[in-house]
Amino acid sequence: MARIGVFVCHCGENISATVDVKKVAEAASRIPGVAHSVEYKYMCSDPGQQMIRNAIREKNLTGVVVAACSPRMHEPTFRRACAEAGLNPFLCEMANIREHCSWVHEKSEATTHKAFDIVRTLVAKVKRNKALLPIKVPVTKTALVLGGGIAGIQASLDIANSGHKVILVEKEPSIGGHMSQLSETFPTLDCSQCILTPRMVEVAQHPNITLHSYSELESMDGFIGNFKVRIRKKARSLDEKLCTGCGLCVQKCPSKKISSEFDAGLGLRPAIYVPFPQAVPNKPVIDREHCTYYRTGKCRLCEKICPTQAIRFDQEDEIIEADIGAVVVATGFDIKHGDFFPEYGYGKYKDVIDGLQFERLASASGPTLGEIRRPSDGQVPQTVVFVACAGSRDPAKGIEYCSKICCMYTAKHAMLYKHKVHHGKPFVFYMDIRAGGKMYEEFVRRAMEEDGVQYIRSRVSRIYERGGKLVVKGADTLLGSRPLEIEADLVVLATAGVAQAGAEQLAQRLHVSFDAHKFYAEAHPKLRPVETNTAGIFLAGACQAPKDIPESVAQASGAAAKVAILFSQSELVREPLIAVVDRQAPPLYSSCVGCFLCQPSCPYQAIEKEEIRDRDGQLIKTIAKVNPGLCQGCGTCVALCRTKSIDIQGFSHEQVYAEVLALLNRGEDNV
Amino acid sequence: MEDLRNKARELLAAKAVQVVVGYGRGTGASRRAVFIQSAAEAGELLFDNACRQNLAVYLMKPEVRKLGKMALVAIPATLRTILQLASENQIQDLELLALVPDASGAVTQLATFAAIEAHVVLQDNDLSAAEKGELQKYEIMGMEQRRQFWEEHFSRCLKCYACRAACPLCYCSRCTVECNQPQWIPVPAHDLGNLEWNIMRAMHLAGRCINCGDCSRACPVGIPLHLLNQKLISEVYTHFNSRSGMAAKADHAMSTFKPNDAEDFIR
Ligand SMILES: Cc1cc2nc3c(=O)[nH]c(=O)nc-3n(C[C@H](O)[C@H](O)[C@H](O)COP(=O)(O)OP(=O)(O)OC[C@H]3O[C@@H](n4cnc5c(N)ncnc54)[C@H](O)[C@@H]3O)c2cc1C
Ligand code: SF4
Ligand code: SF4
Ligand code: SF4
């Protein structure tokens, strides 16, 4: 016979101001099976918890209902209190009469009735609760970091320095990401390469880090602490162990007129190339699409010239398998390119460029060696227009969000231009200036006040060519929307920051969710910003949303700390609120008929096959089995199973049905 | 017909199968299932237009399965059932033979799922013109009219579960209607219980029913159960471009998610 204890909390006045808590406790005492029912001002306080512990011992309670706030708030508190008194914590339930009742209703009879209804349903449920034990799963203490931009680099170093192994996978031939392309960085204007390269080298030399560049994640299975990954190491056409990075092949390669990705299309590179001089690893890769040999079957000059015979034309992609305990996704972002702005002539006029291209022009290692010369004729532009929010905050373009970094880098660009071309005239077209951040507002002010950058609050309606000049049309909204026109020699569009092209496919491989713009979704926008909804997979950097370097680095260290926390234990303890397939007495063994329609429905691939055999090893039946490490207790399979053979522990059919019935069959046991 | 009988004799004599499940003489002009276990009995086999039962239902009956490897006289729906059951992991390849008589009486023997699949794609698996016509009449009814329509029909339901016994896809060893903890479906044959039972039966066949029509034929009080199933078949086909019983390994409309699935009903 059930002996349930009901503990009604006033929550100071949060509940008692609208709910007659005395009445609720009194009515609850009359529910069959309730052996004890009291109210108290603060159940979560020490004396409150003591009341629960004492009642469990003295009244021999078999279940507890705490009618108070949301279980999100205090379920762990009360479950712990129950456990301390010797009651299995999963025999304790919370009836949420605060968020679900007192906070959303006026003081009235009906409010008290509703509070009691909530208590009654939970009493009906808790009578059917079963004692549950936490689940333990082992942890493989190796982390996989995807993406070798600054975020991936930082996360790798932090995890490696906490004593754990890291496998860093970068799809490009070198790590470094967008930061390696930048000239100088706001708000301090220090040289990007100078602060980045030491970290890249540290990654390459760290004994705990294995770097797979020019590689991509092929597939991933498993669950937190126990992932299995396959990594595709793309053929570099080169034996990395033999190659010394001398660069002779790069110098001698005859097909040299290939647009350089690193220089954002403003420079050229050969078919065998290292993306930039400080690349890590500093080993070339043959671009098979453009290589003369792969195209025509003739050449092999690099092979002849290579002093260590490192070139391998017949090299194939290699698949590397690894066991992983946690994943940090740091695959970064991209900026909008192409024919996105026909009205701005982007892609049509050579001198309408994007922010990354300007970075390359301003960079000492760039195609112009740091001199600002426009792409069309190599002239130094006398007037430059910078357009902020090119695409961002523009629902008509399908991008309603703010790309966050553009205001700052536009100010930086205008400043760098002015520093290099003293008599030049920089104009910035902007919607609003968003310079929230340490030293950021000051930085933008400096651009305006010290460097004389002229800011015009206007959107740009059109850009077109007229007599060798680019005419930028807008309307100054601070001067009564007076139409204005500027004749520029160069236009720089701060195009919107967008997700990487392959973001969606990678998300599907990892089973993480993403938002409408394909940026990866954090588990909670405020309280869990570095976790994904898939346990054991964390986020760092601009793959989650456009962000600047300090933010990317901070998030990367946060993700690394989460990984280190995970790796600080040898076993993981998880709540047992997961799905289980029933077992029955023979000849049924289980009501599961093994149709396995549940299997594809599980978003976490948690459903496996289990064979039931007799003592001679003869197969009796194959039924579904839920992997307790993988199951997240979402309940999809439960809804799908025709025979109702799957139950969520703690939310079983029986429990939920009893709750619903208790609500429907309002008996005489009322307030 | 002789072709079929000879085939059965041959298979049984060679011990290629232990039982041939086919059609024999029933009451009046009707045909019923016969279980031929020796070459001598093969003369009982018949095949004509009155052979309408979906014999694949016996694939899932333990007492028939116990007899050994089976050859099944198959009409189009039977073949779809075999593939559907295979896709639900209920039967294994090479576990049975299908014998498909054509209009002239010649018999094609299909020994593998692959052979059955190749045969099934060639047959017409869509609802027939008559079935579509009947469904259209049903579909023009308004919601209230439909409710009345079913309430009237279901009020006659005896909860005899003949439809379930006749359905080859109702093979669960413990049907939900037999769960009593909790008791999802009320036991008595009253209006609510009948409604719940019939809706549940239909929903459990969504994306699975292969449209043999045996449920309606089995129903002793003439409830047009096939209408519910056919409505679901057409919905699943229009929304997910999926038809059951077409392949031995198939993604089931109700249990798979594809990124390009129509989601216009989720807002
Ligand atoms: C024009 C411009 C100027 C900027 N100026 C500044 C500045 O002055 N100061 C500042 O703080 N910030 C600046 N930023 C922002 C800065 O670039 C980002 O904050 C930073 O690059 C984010 O780092 P990340 O590692 O998250 O992403 P990324 O730099 O994008 O790196 C991601 C890495 O992951 C790799 N990758 C992608 N997909 C995969 C995959 N599937 N598998 C494996 N690897 C993958 C990529 O190749 C890349 O190496 C600027 C940005 C732009 C566009
Ligand atoms: S084969 Fe010729 S074109 Fe190709 S990488 Fe070598 S030298 Fe360059
Ligand atoms: S409850 Fe959800 S996660 Fe668990 S097995 Fe079922 S479908 Fe998979
Ligand atoms: S529901 Fe009816 S038509 Fe469908 S498979 Fe079952 S018996 Fe055949």
C-alpha cells in the first residue's frame, strides 16, 4: 500500500498569495494513499528539507510529492533530500504549483482548485514510480576538434594542456582559419599573423595534439564519452614524412595562374602550393583540378625537382578511425560572396570588393605587399567607400541578423586606409554603429575623430560605374534623408557573415541542430552557450554565430573547460530517465515484435537489436534494445511503438495515464 | 490450374517446401485456404477469380509456420505483404516461395525477395478505379458528416477482432487492445471503446497497410474498414511519396525523417 507524503510550499508569498496552501495540504491528506500532508513557508530551506527527511523516516513514506516550484528549479534539491533519508530519489516528484499556477493566475477559489488538481495528478503518478538507479557509461579521454581556426586552435591547446589527447581536423591544407587572412586586428591593431602563428606552431608541436590537415569528418557514431569517428584524410599527393617543406616544387610548378583562395581571389598561386608562408603544416598540396599532370597526363616537374622524392601522384584518400570522448565543433563561418548584390555591382566591377579582400590588400604578406591598390588597375584609390551591413539586418535579403563584426572591421579598414594613404578620403555608409565591447566604442571614435573617417548614416541604394568612378548612391538620414552621391575609386562591402557552405551536412553527421541560417544551435542561449543539444558535443567560435576573435577564443576556452570536466571522471553518471523495451514472462519474452520501425525514428541512433536465446543458444526472438548511453529520453520511439513495448523510465505509460485519469476523474476528494 | 497443382506436387515431392498454402473449395462458390502437405493432396488446389484472401496472413501464424518452409499461392496483395513483412523484419529471405498464377493458369515461381520486388514493380499497386471512386465519395463528406458516418458504422462493431485476425500486418503478439496496464482501450463494445479500437487499428496500419481488403471482408457486420486504410494509403502517398509493400528493405513513412519531407503542416 502506497504511503505518500505531500509537502506544500508557500514559496514565501510566491505561492501562498494566490493559492490557499492550507486547503491544498488538507485536501491532499484525504487522497487515498497519502499518509502525510503538510505545508511550510520555504520547503527548499534547511528546516523544510529536514521536514521531508523526518517524515520519510517516521512515517515510512514510499513516495514524496513536493508541491512547489518548477522541477527545473529544485527537483535535484528534493531528490537529494529524499536520498539522504533513504528513499530512492526517483520516488520523489514535484508538483509545479508556482510557474503553472500561482504565478499565472489571480487569487481565487479556482486557483486553489487548480493547485490541488496538479498535486492530485502527481500523487497518482508517484504511486506508480519505481526506484531507479543512475546509469554509468565509460569515457574515452580523447577529444576531437573540428576546424583549425583560432577557436579550434585555442580549444585544442586548452584541452591538450589539461593533459588530454586531442585530434584536430582541418579541411584546408593549413590551420589558421580566417584569422590568418587578416591584416591587423581591432581594437588594438596588432598584426593578426604575429599573434596567431605562435599558437599554430604550438599546435603542431604539442605532444598531445594530432593534427590532420586537409581532412574532413566522414562519419560519426556513438554517444557522449564513446564516439567512433572516421576521418577522411584527403590525398595531398605528397608523402608528408619525406617532405621537408623546402618549397622547390612550389617555385618550379609551371601552372602558376590559379586564383589564390588565401588572397581571396586577389592573388595567384601554383598548382602545388602552400596556402601562405606561415602555414602549419608547412607542406604543399597538389590541387588536382589545376595540376598540368592530372589534367593532361604530362609534366611531373615537381616529382623530378623534389630532393626527397616526396611527390606521390597515385596517393589516395586515407580513412582514419578513432575513438573519441567529446567533440568541439569550431568550423567557423564565411562571408557572403558572389552575385548576392547585383545592385552594388559586386562580382561585376573589379573595384567593388569584400572585407576579406580588403584585409588581403592591407596585409603586408598580401598580393600588394600591404599597399592599398585597387584590383582593376593597381592605382592607389583616392576615395574609398566602405559599406557596412551589406546584406546583414536586411530581411529582404533573407538575413535579418546583425553580423556583429562588420561595424568594427569597417572602422578598422577605414583607419588602415587612412594610415596608409594619408591624403585619401574614406567614407563609411552605416545603419547604426554597434561597438559594444571593451575599447570598441573608443576605437570607432578614433576612426572618426583622429583619422577623419567620414561616417554617413545611410543605406546604399545603388553602385554603378560612371567615367571610371564608382558612383555610390544613398540618402543621409541624419540630414533629412537628403539624397547623396559619392564618386569612389574603391568600394568595400562588409558583406554578411554566414555559415560555412557545408555546415548543414556536418550537422547531420554530428546530429546537432542548427538555426534557420545554419549556424549551430547552442543548448540554451544564456545558460548553456557552448553546449549543443547532443551530449558531449560542444561549440566554439563563429560556427555558432558571427563573432570576433576575443569572443571566439573565450568560447573555445569554455568548450575546452567543458571537455576537461567531462574527462575528469572515468565514468559518466546519467539520469536513468531513458527508454526501455519491456521484458515479459515466456512464451512472450517481450511484447516487442521486432519490427524495428522504432529504429529509424530515434534521433540519437539509440535503438539496437537484441537476441533472446534459450539455454542451448537457440534464437527465440530478436527484439529492440535501447542503448542507455545514447538514449536522451525524448520519447519518439514510445509514440511510434504499436505494441507499447517501450516505456520511458520515470514517465511510463502507466504513470502518465494515471496522471491524465486523475485529472479527468475529479472525484469527491476536492478542496 | 493443372500447372499450379503440378508445381505443388513437384515442390512437395522434392521436399523443396513442406507445405503449400493455396486456395481450395469453400462453402458455395467461395474459396478457402488449404494447407497441402503431400503431393497426393495437391489436387485440392484451385485458382480462379473467387480466390481473394491474402494468404500471407498465414506467414505470421505460428501454427502454420511450424509446418516448415512454405510455398504461398500469391495474388498481387500477397506479394506486397511479403515485402512489407520483410521490411518489418518478420520474415527472412529464402524462407518461403511465392507461386503466382497468371490469367492463363501458368505459374511463376518467385524464390527470393529480389524476385518478388522485380515482379511487384510491374503489377498495378495503386488503388483501383472503383476504390478511388468510393474514396472520393467519402472525401467529399464534411468533418461532421464523416464523424456521423463512422459513429453509425462503429456502433455495430462487436469487438470480435476478426479484422485483426484477417490482417497479415496485425501480427503483434500483444495487441495494444490487450494492454491493461494501463487499459488504453475500454473492453466493452460500447461507442467510445469501439471508436477508440477502430481508430487505433487504422492508425497502426498507416504507412503499412498493403490494401488487400481482407479486414472489410472479415468483418461480420460489414463495416467498411478498407475506407480508413485507403484514405491513409492515399495520404501517405501524396505527402511522402511512399507506398508500402514495394521493397524488402524500405524506409517507413511513419518512422523516418528525411530533410526534404513535406513539413508544411508543422508551423
Ligand atoms: C573581413 C573580416 C575582418 C575581421 N577582422 C577582425 C578583427 O580585426 N578582429 C577580430 O577580433 N575579429 C575579426 N574578424 C572576425 C574573425 O575572423 C573571426 O572571429 C574568427 O575568424 C573566428 O574564428 P573561428 O575559428 O571560429 O572560425 P574560422 O576563422 O572561420 O575558422 C574555421 C576553420 O574551420 C575549418 N573548417 C570549416 N569547416 C570544416 C569542416 N567541415 N571540417 C574541418 N574543418 C573545417 C576552416 O577551414 C577554418 O580553418 C574579422 C572577420 C572578417 C570577415
Ligand atoms: S605535376 Fe606539374 S603542374 Fe602538377 S604540381 Fe607538379 S609541377 Fe605542378
Ligand atoms: S526515447 Fe528517444 S532517444 Fe531514447 S530510444 Fe526512444 S527515440 Fe531514441
Ligand atoms: S488493414 Fe485490411 S487491407 Fe490493410 S493489410 Fe490489414 S487486412 Fe489488409
